[in-house]
Amino acid sequence: MNDQYKLEKFYLTIYSYLITLFLGWQIFSFINIYFQLNDNRIQFSFHQWMGVQQSYLPIIIIVIILISIFLITNKSIKQKKYPINYKAFKLHLTWLSVLILGAVTNYILYIFQLQQNILELINLIVAILCLNQLSKIFYVKEKSAWYHPTTQSTFYISAALLGISQILILEMLNYSYSSYAYFILLILTLEILRIIARFKYLTKFSYETNMIARSLLGRYGIYFGVRVVAGIFMPIVYIIYALYANEKLFQGVGALLLIGEFIERLLFVYLSDYPTNKSHS
């Protein structure tokens, strides 16, 4: 892989993955809790979710803050040399700060039994705005491999998969297994279509993007293969088998989705440049 901006790519990979993980958790936890018709079930689900938040929030927020500091104090990022959308990055950090403040405030109010459901709705809206800006950070002309609608859709699909995977792993299930299964199958179908559209763009847009597509199927084919098998096809097989045989396999699906999306983020960030002769040596 091209060694240029190696540190920046590492920070952006970890940061964008963790942020998508966090935003997916916030957005789909809200849907998982409040899209129920029974008020007693909503209250039970909310208390269960807050029990998880007690340990989840401090860990994820501390890690995100640390990675954010490493990222924004990096020389190339600070001096705006690395090609990302800095306006979107600034807005993203603003919405992220508001979301973290809202999530912490919500938990403090919960401790003192003063929670307000309206704050949950506000946090949902802020999380969606934060995700929208995150999807725009990488949509830049300077990186032809990123300058396509599939770049933005990557983050929306990833947030959905990461959000639902955490719900499965932490057993925050408020609906039937089949409801989660069909939702994941729908999102994975969209992901397959996104990958196909992205490859068509990469192979046809320019010589440079065509070489990037070739490297995904050649030199780095093993990484791409693991991503597709572990992150898409194995979850599909597990889901179909779980629907008819063993529902406990759904937790395994969550773990596979986490792994698959992380590899996807690695490939997305690190293989954004035209592979030079050095990278092929």
C-alpha cells in the first residue's frame, strides 16, 4: 500500500469506524426501543439500554476523544494537507460534541430519575446529522476513488449494520429474531449493490481508479475476499440457517458484521490512492 500519509490513514480508519459504531448504536437503539406499541415494553427496553450505557458510554467516549485529539493534532490534518472535506469535518465534530453532551446529560438525568424522552429524540436527530457530515468528509475531488455517491452510502449502510450488530451481541432484542434477520438481509443486499456500483465506477472512471479496482482483486484480493465472505456471505448463510434451525446463531452474525465492516473501512481508506510501482514492488 502507498506509504504516503500512513499515519493519517491509520487515524482516519480507526476514527471513522468507531464513530460509525457509536452513531449506529445511538440511532438503532432508539429505533429498537421506541418503535414498540406497548408503553411498558418501551420503559423496560429503555431501562435495559441505560444499563448497558453505564459501561458503554464512558469507554466509547474516552476512546473517541483520544482518537479525535490524535487526528486533529496531526500535522497534515491540522495544516489541511490531507485531502478530506474540512468543512464537513468541522461540522461533524460540532455535531459529535453536541451528541456526546446530550448522551451524558441523558444518562445523568436517568440516574436522578429525571429523564425526558424528548432528549432521546433530540439525540437521535443530532446523531443523524453527525452521520451525514461524516459521510461527506471523504467525498472530495482530490481523491477520485472517493468522489462517488457510493462513498456517502458506505457510511449509512455501515451505521445500520454496526448498529444492529451491537444490538444482537448485547442481546437487546425487543422484536422477533426474524424481524432483525430480514432487516439485515435487506441492508446486506443494498451493500452488495453498492459494491457492484463502486466497482463499475472504479473500473471506468479513469486509469488510476481502474488500477485501484485491479489491486482489490489482485494484490489485496485476500483482504477484499475476507471482507466479502466474512462480512456479507457468511452472515447471509448464518441468518438463513438461524431462521430455520438455531436462533442463537444471530449473535455470531453480529460479530461477523463488526469484522466485515472494519475490513471494509481499512480497504476504503488505505486503497484510495493510485497504486504506485513502489506499492507493487
